[in-house]
Amino acid sequence: MHLGVDLDNTLVCYDEVFLWGAHHLKLLPDGWSGNRKEVRDYLRSDPYGEEVWQRLQGKVYGHWMYRASLFVGVYRFLWRCRVRKIRVDIVSHKSMFGHFDREKIPLRDCAMDFLRHAGLFSENDNSMIKSVEFVSNQEKKLQLIEKKNFDWFIDDIPELLESEKFPTQTSALLFEPNGNGYTGKLDTVISWSELERRLLGQWTTNELREISSDISNTKINSVEPLSGGGNTSISKIQFFDKNEAALKIYWEDSQHDRLYSEYESVGILHKRNITQVPKPIGVSRTLKAAMYQWVDGKPLDEPTKFDLDQALEFLEQIQEIQTTRDLKHFPDAAAAVFSGSQLEEQFIERLSDLNKYSEQSGALQRFLKEELKPTANEIIKWCKSNWLNTPSYYDSLGSKERVLSPSDFGFHNALRESTGRVIFLDFEYFGWDDPAKLVGDFMLHPGMHLSNELKAKWMTGTEKLFGSQVTVRVRTMWPLLGLCWCIIMLNVYRRDIWLRRVHARSGQEKELDQTKSRQLNRSRNLLNELREQYRKFPY
């Protein structure tokens, strides 16, 4: 395979530097925020805006190029291409100098310096990018693409890929990370993680061996790919000394660093003698992969009171150490909420993303319009009226009332060892959160099957741990949390999230239609329960 890639806004992301630069030059109102396209559109709305925009471009692609970043997922994609001996070349439409630039900063040199610093290009055989060529206009770019005879060419400009002169022997992929509403016939990808899945597919044994050797600095005896969770792929690694480890390869996400949350949190917990989590062995932050001590255990399909006691004890241990220096400044949990209004906003955002990234489905749209939205309006109104006064629905929970939450916590992410000890897994969302959200999510999680007796025991145990005020907040919060879970169960309709699951578990493409139907029914069942019980907490 021979791949061709555009540079600006395809490999290199300028969203943050354009926003910073426009503010630095006093071109935007204080507090204004937006991506590169939004900055461009704002500036161009002025009669003299085109010249202002071009001047800003010259600064960004020149002096400020060092402030740019690779799009999330680029490095790992190119690393895998190098391991597979897939040639990747850059063809970029870039002028020698910026418009209106009196200093004559060489833009192409700045781009090459950036690629070298990012570790993508070097003048040796080990370079991830084999060649970089610049052209002065689109016509010459099309000619060079044809000359190079690429199998695929990836670009963010639809006009180039749709051109009559685009070579027929090359397949085009439009990179559209901001979802700009392209409605043409081009094949599109919204992230480099999606591109990785699309062009490279499942990790090969050779790739897994190489990344495992790099992380552990040890020769590998065998690699056994396993089914992973929704956001990671997992392999069982055996070393020549017969020791075993779990290799986790994380789905790369610009919104949340799963690797950091998990690897850092379990490392800190082990240092504090909390050993009910896998021990970290090593990490590759550039490739978003980590290795942990292998855990031999069985799934907790039917959790017991003893298992629940261990879960409560585990949370108590975390609470006892959460004010230590290495945890005090840990980031917030993914999807953390600290007020009722913030939880409402999260529900609305989840619903918006579901509509934005979902394929058209009449069944889904009817459910959302006719069932979920009317019930959601009713529940949100009730939550606002019944929320605690301190803090109010709109006030943020104080820092002293927040706790470190494993998040996505429960027996669906745990194994029971032969001794009966429970090992808790999956800390990709670990961080500070409202304890009421932790308590409510535990009971609502669709991956667990807790009896009413265990749910009641959970409420009693968490009230003892976190206090009665948290319990009162759970009673008001839980139907709104439930609405969020109704949306989460429908994430299978979202193209971006489904790709994560296919990345983690091979063969799931064939199950898509059945999974959609099953998840829609599960979401409807939960919604019906919420509709009947939201005024009176059932546990």
C-alpha cells in the first residue's frame, strides 16, 4: 500500500494556535472561542477580513508553527504503517512565504522543522514519512498525486478530491474532524483513529510483539489478542520467564486521555498499598498503550454481598488517601458533574452528539422524538423543582464535597480471584466527581445485574461512607442520570463510538444491526422505568 497525505489541517491541527494567535493580535473579543474554521469565518465577516485572515495565516504557518500539534492518532497510525512497511508521503499545497509577510519567513522550512521535532520525518530509512513535497497551487498538487500513483490520498479539501483531474487510480478520503456538514459523495473520516481502523484494521501479532517489547524492554514469548472493552483492545502477553501481562491499546480521543487516567491512578493506588487494581508495568504515551500485571479471575456475573462489601471497602480506601499530594491535583473524572444544571447540559450534549454522529434510522428518531424527549422534559422539570437548596440546581458542588471516583465503577469491570478477592479493572475515567453521581451510576449501569437487596445494601453502605446529604442528592439526581444512560445505551448508533468497539473486538461489524435493535429496546425499557418511578426513589 502507498499512502499520500496532505499536511495542513490533515496531519497538523491548528485550532488552538489560530485561536491563540487571533487573541494575541486583538482580532477577537475577549472570551471568544472557536476552532480554525470558526476563527476564519469570524474574521472574514469584516469587509477587510480576508487580508486580516491571510496575515494571521502567515504568522501561524511561520513564526507560530511550533504551537501547532498533530491531530490525535496521527503518530500511532504512522508508527503502524512503518512496522507494516507501508510507504507514506506528504504532498502539501504551501507557498514559500506568507501573504503580506515582510519578514519573508520560509513556511516550508517551518513545516519541515515541525515534522522533525514531532518525530515523523528524518533523513534515514527509519522515517515514518518517506518524503515531503510542497507545491505552489492545487493544479500542481493534483499532478503530483497522479505521478506518485497513491493507493489512497487523504486531504481536508473536498474541492481537491472531487476535482475532475483527481487521478482515478487513487482512492480519496476526506478528513473532516469538525463535522463541517459535507454532503457530497466522498468517503469521509472524522478522526485518525477512524482512519487507523479503516485502513489498518486489527493489530497484527508482529505489531503487538513490537509494542510489547518496547514497553517492557523484555523479549516476548507469545502474544494472544483478546476481546477488549468498548474503548481498548487487550492482549495477553507471556514473557520467557512465564510471567504474564495484559497489554492495553487505548482508543485515542481528543476529549479525554484514557491512558493517563488509568495508568497514573492505578500506579498511585499501588504506591498507597491499595492492591485491588492491576499493577502497572510500563507505558508508551506516544502510542497510547500500557502494560499491566495479568489478573487471573472470573467475571462477577452474580455478585454477592461479600463482593459488595469489597467494593465499599475499596471506595473507603480511596477516600482515605484522596487528599495526598499526588491525588489532590488529579484531573476531574470524564463526564464529571458538579451541579444539576451541569448534568442537564451533559444529557443535552449527549443527545446532540447522538443525532450528529448517528446514521439515519427511523426507529431511533421516532424513539427520541416521541418517547425520550417528552419524558426528559418532564423529568428535568421535576429535578429542578426538587433539587437541594445547598447547593442549588445551578450552584457547583464545593471542592470539599467532591471525591475521587473510579467512574464506570462496578462488577462489570471486575474479576474474582480464586481466593474470593475482587480485582477492579478499567480506570480510564478516574478522577474527581460528585459522590452522588458515583452512587447513582453504580445502580443504573446496564452492564450489571444487581438485585434490589444489593442495591439497598449499596445505598446503606454509601450513605455511611459519604454522608446522608449525598443520599438525598442521589434520590433527586438519579432519574436525570438515568436519562444519560438511555443515551449511552444508544451510542451503538454513533459512527465514532461504534468504531471504538470494532477496534477493541474483532468481528463486531457483522453484529451491528442486531446490537442496535437490542440497545434500543434496553434504552426504552429503562426510560419506561424512569417514567414510572422518577418521583419516588425505589431503593
